[in-house]
Amino acid sequence: MKPGKNQILFFAVFFHFIAAYFSIGAHQSDELFQVFEFAGYKLGMNTAAELPWEFSEQMRSGLQPLLIVFITKICFALSFKNPFSIAFLVRLLQSCFSLFVTLQFVILFEKEFLTEKFKTWFWAGSFLFWCLPYFHARFSSENFAATLFVFGFVKLWQSKEANTSFYNLILAGLLFGFSFLCRFQMAFTLLGMFGWLVFVRRMELKRFALCGLGVIIALGLGLLVDKWLYGNYTLSWWNYLDLNLFQDKASVFGREPFYFYLSESLLQLIPPFSLIIVLSILGFWYRFPKHSISWISLPFVLLHFFVAHKELRFLFPLLYFLPFMVLFYLQNLTAANQKIKTILTNRKVIVIFITVNALLLLFFSLKPASESSAVLEKIYVHVKGDQALLLYEGKDPYNNMASLHYFRNPKIKTMALEQFLMEEQTNCSDIYYFSEKYSEGRDIFIAHTKFEKIYANFPDWIRYLNFNGWLERSGTFSIYRIVKT
């Protein structure tokens, strides 16, 4: 491996690690409510009545919750019980899995680039495009399913080697099946890929059947996993299809216009670079209609354009293929058009792109995915005692929309400050106060009792930079502990 690629891998490992560490919480609540909370149910942390409605409809696979239960029990057996540390371990394992699969994919497909410069850009883009370390750390259905699919896709290509053909084909099928179980929309990537195998690649029937056998085995295992989760045999993928397609349940969460994904992509992928990215993807589909990645990606995108409820995260599985599609098309375009080549290879354009990408990469690798999860972690770490009481003035930090049973300390009871002041006594031996007011000092008095600050998410010295009171609007919070006399 050449020095430039070694450096890219070094920075890739670095940013994936810090993204796994700092991006606490979830990009979207489904990542927690339908994975960790389902796992919490099997661990005895909550009841079926406390789970989201998807559980009663039996429309989510138990595969990811099963993995969380398995990891949690191992950690508990090792006396490693902090749920936020366990969640970090999950993110780290997912990041490592994503890195490994990305490396396999890059090694396999770099051969399609004609120059070393484009190969290097392909390596850099596949590992260090600004949103990828953050995305790769998510144990969401979108990312985990995409990682499984890409791994299966790599194994399918590697099956051309005669001595590993049988095992790689079966393994590819298993991975495709598990990918579908984690996110049922991946069926359209599978249909596109199998269509390419039949009509373009013209794969031998025997090899095709072996891959299909792997898918069937995975679906059978998925049926057993769902039995473990729900207590009865059910086809969660069919329940999902019935509710969201035939009964149009997803539309309850909003209907977006047909062009939603186009406009959102242009905005979220950072203009003006987003325009190049979107046009390159469209150009890739137009110029290379027989390419395997066109057959995989186009049906998946078209499906989501025609579904009423749209969220940009639904297209996140395509991020694995995005660098290849963009750079492969640009390679073809610059070879045919000298003017475009001059613009895209301009030193100033490249420096601006690298600088913007580096700043965004650093920001998204360091930011928490969820501010509420960052609050819950600090409460878990700093509020101690077998009968701890946490007072609050604004919103209960342990409200059902912000916190899950998996991430709660069951020994902590929360109470509104107003209610506490009306009580004559309390049985709690350890009392804390959760403040969202930056202006409160290091020591405060509640009911003639002194509380001292033990944690603040902003350091004291930053008050000197509190121009126009921006800190009061920046999600500041502090935790105070009663001073016993």
C-alpha cells in the first residue's frame, strides 16, 4: 500500500474513533427507541406497554436488539454496567465494521480508476468525506443494513475466485438477507443487484442459487429472532410492508413533495459542492446504466421518491457508494471535456473543498448526535446514591421523549422544584438540582439549603465571552449537589 493511502487510513481510523467517542446519542430517535429500548425490554428494564407502537405491531426485526442484548450481557458479566460506555462500545464496534467493509470495497473498486490521482481521491473520499465517520458510528438500521449489504456485495465479487466461490456466495447471501432484516427498504437494492446479476452479468444458475440460499437461511434465522423478541412467530417485514404501504401508516408522520430529496440533498451536502455531487450522481446513472452500482442505487432512490413520508436519512445507505459514483463520473467527464477538467483541477477550488471538508469533518466528529443524550450521560455519571433525588425547574430530563429506560439510572427519582418546595420532608438521602440557567453561580440556596455545582457543560471562564447573552440560548446546563452539614 502506498504512503498516501497509509496516511489516509491513519486519519480515517483517528476520525472514526473520535466520532464513535463524541457522537453520543442518536441521529434520529429510531436508533434508540427501536434498538436499545427493544433490547431493554428483553433485559427486564421496561415493559411492553412502555415500548413504542412499532413493538405492538411487530414490525421491526429483532436482529439489532439481539446484538445489543448480547453485548450488554457480556459487559454486565464483566461488571461493566454504565449504559453510555456500552453504547460507546457499540458505536466503536460499528465504526470498526464500517471501516473494514469500506476498505474491502475501496480495494476492490479502485481498479476502475485510470489514474493514481483519482485512486487517491477515491480513497480519501471513501474514508474522510465529512459526514462518513459520523455516519459510520451510527448503529442505526440505515447504517448497519448498508454495511451488511456492502460487505455482501464485496463477497459476491470475490466469489469469482474458484477456491472460495461456494463459501463467498453463501456468505454474501446471508449478509444480503440480514441487511434486508435490519432495513426492509434494502429489498430494492437487492432487487436491483439480482437484476444486474441475471440480465447484465448473466450469472450461472448454480451460483445464483447459492447466493439465494444464503438469503433464505438469513430470513429463516430472522423468523427465529423475531420469535425471541415478540414471543410468537411473525413476519416483521410483512407487518412493516402492510402498515406503511397498504395502510399508509407512515404518512401520519408527514407528507413531503416529490422533489424533497433533491432539494434537501442540495442543501445538506453543502452548496456549491452539493450541486457537483448531485449532478455527478445523475450523470453516473445516465452514462453508466449497466454498471452494478447503477442497478443497486437507482431503484433504491426511485422507491423513496414515490413514498409519501420522506427523510434524508432514508437515503443514507447510498453514502457508501457516493464517493465512487461522483469520482468515477468526474473521471469520465474530465477526460472528455478540457474546460471542465481545468475548473475541477484548479488549485484554488481543490484547496477550498479540502478546507471546507476538513472543518465539517472535525465538527461532525466532535459533536454529540443528541444533546439530550449528552445531558443524560452527565446525570448518570454525577448523580449518585441509592435514593437520589434530582430537582428540576424546566423540563424533566428523564421525560419519556428524551430518555429511555436502557439509559436511565433506576435509582434516580426526579421531581419538579416547585413540588419539592411544597413537601415538608423527603426520604431521599442524596439531593441534586439540575439547572438550565447559565447565570446561576457556583453555590445556590434551595429551601435554605446550600447546593454546590459539581458539573457544568460550559467552563466558568467562558462567561467573559457571553456577548449579548448567547450562553443563555445555547443549551447550557449544570448539576448541583446538596451540601450536607
